[in-house]
Amino acid sequence: MQGRLRRLLRAPPPRSLLSRALSSSPPPGGGGDGGRGVAVKQVTRGNLAEALEELRGRVREATFVGLDLEMSGVTSAPWRDTFELDRADVRYLKLRDSAERFAALQLGVCPFRWDPAKSAFVAHPHNFFIFPRKELSDCSSHEFLCQTTSIDFLAKYQFDFNTCFREGISYLSRAQEEEALQKINLLHQDGTSASSTTSEGDGDMPLKRAADILFTERMKNNFKEWRDVIISKPDSHLSKNIKCTAGQFQTVFFKMRPAIMLNGFSSHQLQLIQQVLRKNFRDLVYVCTFGEDETSEKRVVYSDTDEDKILLMKDVQEDLLKNREARVKSAIGIRHVIDLLSSERKLIVGHSCFLDIAQVYSKFVGPLPSSIKEFALSIHKIFPHIADTRHLMTVNQAVQKLMKQKSKSLSSAFSLLCPSSHSYAEKPSSLSPVRIEVGGDKTMSSCFISGAKHEAGYDAYMTGCVFAQLCTYLDIKFEQLSPQDNLATNNKLQKHINLLSPSWNSATVLDLSSGMERPEPGYMRRYPAAVYDNIVLIWGFMSKVRPKEIKDCIRKVFGTGSVTSVFSIDSTAALVQFKKSESVNDFLDLKAVLERTDSAISILHPLSTILEGGQTRAAKYDTYRDICSSSESKYLFADQAEAVCATSKNQVPENVDDNLISDVQQSILDGTLLTSVNKGDGTKSGSKNEDADDITCQHILDVLHNNRALFGNRMRSQ
């Protein structure tokens, strides 16, 4: 025993844990102590049950819980980044795409409990490795994208991919669990009805091969000999070993009945055995069940009466139902942690956590709702109290001054607001820092290792630390809290709860309780506020066109102050915001006329730089939303837009009145366009004999306006 103990003590820790333990310093670019000295519990599928049991008590006692996720990527293409000009519904579509396409690789959960005796918070950071393993045979395998920049970033910070992929905890969402249980109930109903209606001729196979004929005859004789011994010597089966002249069967008990285990037979042979039993033995029943290791077990069971046979099959079906239900419950995996946080209704704290929350919903609840409002209201029912530290950093002037021109990242906020013990003298605030201790493991278990930045467990710990310090700026006195107090209902904090920043550049916060967005205080816009009725989407640039070139081209036609901003989506597309909403229709109509007219103006007009000989396309802002909502996944926006056009029944519209365009086009071809243009004094400009090459974009716009007015008058007169 002592020798075995010495060998265990000499045994090296797992390689991944050893490399982390020997890491003397964090990668450059972080703040604080980089995680050194913070014991984070590493949880895999091997110790999930134990960790979950311990976590229940920690969460139940917690004042709040820090939450963080590490993912395999953020955006599937550059144009799926969230932009300042994105409308709320478009921004949500992009975030939903990210949450659905990429995997959650780690879940960080860190309960913080206020200890009045210590006047400090006690934190218990947990780092759960996640891998969407296929746990149920009738479910499809998970697929997810990996963004190379995200994977490289995680590797830089020593992310343990081996542990994630080999020991990560799988899961079923609530929707997947419900679907699996429905399938099980249908199978149970089908199995029960089939066992009561099966007739002797059902499923018989014609015996054509000599091998099949010989096999069925041999099995019929073997079963008959075994059955005859059971009948003639009712007590002989107690020996569990009955020899037959044609072979040997091992007799076992099943539901208090003598039975034979069918081992070593192929699936075809098992079908033949079932056919032999149906045709020749009314008192022998074929039964298939599942053992503890989920392997199937086939038996032939002796049942002497029809009533006993019905009872036997009922018991078998009930066992199968319980076994399948147990397999579904065991496949829930990491979702038990989310269910725990939801049931305890604790205050959940994240940093810029909208995408994290969307990932939690997508992976552990079900498909994300179609609208941002529905998503907000649904997540509010699951987690009634959520605090976003990024938003809290904007609500206090002292914090804003402190963070001025500083990165709003978690590591930057942690470095500034939560200085390590050796740097308290350098703290930039006169407020006393909230003391936080980390509750480790007294047994020094190998599953506790020093935390590191961009590990979900340690990031959840940093998030909770930042939140605690931000609360002091809101004048929250933790010393006055009693164990029964709910921090989420504190009158100084409550008005800042359930307000999430949808993205760093949204300029809004989402109120989860109402599903509505409101302006975020203190946000400095880079672009003029978006007026979506004034925006045109242009895509399909064959060559790189800079936003300034696009703006200059359009201003030559529509006037110097006609365009307020141009935003480049990627190298193939841009959003153009006009000063007036009517300019949108003017631009789309003018583009259509120029591209359908075979004359000099179609080549030499000022817009030729961006229209590129009819290769570009344009539409109103709602088309941008439709393209972003598509399940197509193309790297370039123009390719995405064309794929949406190709797969939709109706081509993406350019919002152009074809009759109007045809009239103007015909006027140009006939050389009569200028005679239809009214001058300001009521006279006609130009003449029929003027050269069509002298026609300008302004002439076409004037005719378009004139024809629109005539069309409107005709409609009103009707």
C-alpha cells in the first residue's frame, strides 16, 4: 500500500495542467495579476457530477454570479460585424448568426458570496470545458464554424484544446430534450401497439439460401430441446446450465423467467431467429433491452401463458422507456449549470455580455427568436436579473472620467478598477477597494489551477470583481447587506439592471424587461445618426472604391450637401445615407435609367465610377436586412447578396417603378426628353432637335420628378 502511495505521489500531473501551473507570467497586454494565485476549478465530464453538487450550494448562497463564455469565433464574415449604421433588427440578425454558427468552448461561472465576518466577498471560480458531443444515437451530429483569428487568440493564451475536445461536457438544449422525449414517447406507443397486434406471418423472410435454411432448422431444434427441458423439469433451470444435444445454452433469469442470452449472432441471423420463434413457438419470446453500458442485449424468454407474455412485453416496454429517458437526462450535461442559475434567480453579471447571453440561449434553451424584442422577453423569463458591467461603466461620471480614453475591455477595466495587492498605492481612486478572497480547495485537488486571462472561469471572476468595484461608485454599502437581501432589488442598482449593450458601437442599451432599446448615455458617435429611410445599399463593386469617391460621385449629381455619410460594408458594398429621403428613390430611378440607356450619357455620367457599367446593384435599407437574415454564408457581401437573389423566388428589388423608367428611357431614345422638362417659369426647356448627348443627369431627374407628379395626379383623379 505504501509503495502504491509513493508511486501516486511521484506521478506527474496531467500535461495540460502542468503547463499552466508552470506558467510564470501571463501573455503581454493584460492587467492585474494575470490570474496568478487565483485558483479556478477546472470541470470536465469526468468531474461534472461532483462539481455540480458543490456548485448548487455556492450559487444558493451567492450574492451574485459572474458569467463568461469562450467561443470558437465571433463573425463568419467581415460584413457580419456590427456597424454603427446597423438598425436594431439588423444588429440582432448578425448576433444571432454568430451565436448559431459558432461553438461555446468554455463556460465560466463564479459565485460571489458576501461574508460579513470578513467584510469581503468570497469567490469560487469554475471553468467548464464544453464540447457538443453526439450523446443520443438518433440525434444528428453538431456542426460549428471556427474563426481562425479567434482560435489563434485562444491558443496565444494557452487555451487547452485537447481537454476541450476530449473531455469537454456535451449538452442538450431544452428544445432538444423536449424533442428527444417526444420521440421516445412515440417509440413507446408504437412498440406497445406493435407487441399487441403482431401476427404470426408478420415480417417473414423467404428462405432462399441453403445456409439460411440450415441455420433456421438448427435453431428450431435447439430452442425446442431447451424449451422441452424447461417444461419437463421445471426446477432444472435453477442450475442455469442446460445442455442440449445440438449445442449448449446458458440459462439466465429475466423478469423471474428462464431465458437465453443471444450472443455472437449477426443482425441477419437475429432476424431469422425471430422468424423461427414466431412460426414455431408460442411460449418463447424474443426480447431486446439495453444494459448499463448502453449496449443492446438480446434474449429468448420462456413465457408459458398468453397473459404472462402480455405482462412480460409490457414490462419490457416500460424498461425501454425508462432507459431511453435516463439516457436523455444524462445527455443534458452542461445545461444543468444553466438550469441551476435560472432556478435560483440570482443576479447574473457579465461584461459586454449580449453575445454571451445569445450563445447561452442558442446552445442551452433553443433556436433564437426571430426578433430582438422576443429574444429580450424570453431571456428575461430565464434570467430575471442581469447586469452588464460595460453599461455600468457609463452611468457614473467618476467611472467615465477614470476610464476616459481607456479601453472598455474586461482586462483593462479589471486592471484599472481592481488593482492587485502589490499595486494598491497606485490606485487611481480614493474609494476603498472591495476585498475579494478566492475560496480554493483544501485538499489541493489537481482540478484547481491558477487562472489565466481569456479562460472563461477566470474571466467570470474578473467580471465579478469589476462589478463589485463599480457598485462602490453607485454608493452601495455591502457592509449593510444581510444574507436575506437581494442585491438585484437594491434601489441604487435596480435601475441599471437588465440593460445590455447589444454591441460596443450600438449607441443603445436593450431593456430586457420591455424588449425596447434606448440611447446609451455618453456614447460618442463616429457617424451621423442613421435615418434608415434615407439609406441606399449599393453592392457589386468590381474594383475597390473608397467611401470618399462614392460620396464625391453622388454629390456631383445630387448636390454638395446631399450625402451625409458613406459607410463601407466591405470591399464590394457600401451604405449611403442621403440628407433627404426622396433622394433614395431619385438615385434608384436614375441608376435604372442610366443602365438601361444605350447612349453617351450612360458611359460618361458622373455616377459611372460607382455603377461600373451596370455591374452594381442598389436597393433600400430593408433589402440589407433581408440579406443579413439569410442562412447563406458568403465571405464577400456581394456574393451573399447574389446568393440571396438566386435562392429567393423574387429577385431582390431595387424599388424602381418600371413603367416610369420605360417612359424616360423611350424619351431619350426618341430624342424628345428635353421637350418634356418644365422650366421654373412654366416654359419648356430644350427642343426635339437637340442632341441626346447633351442630356444631363439633372435633365433625367427633372423628367422623373415631372412624370411622378403626372402619375400621382392620374391616380388621384381615378
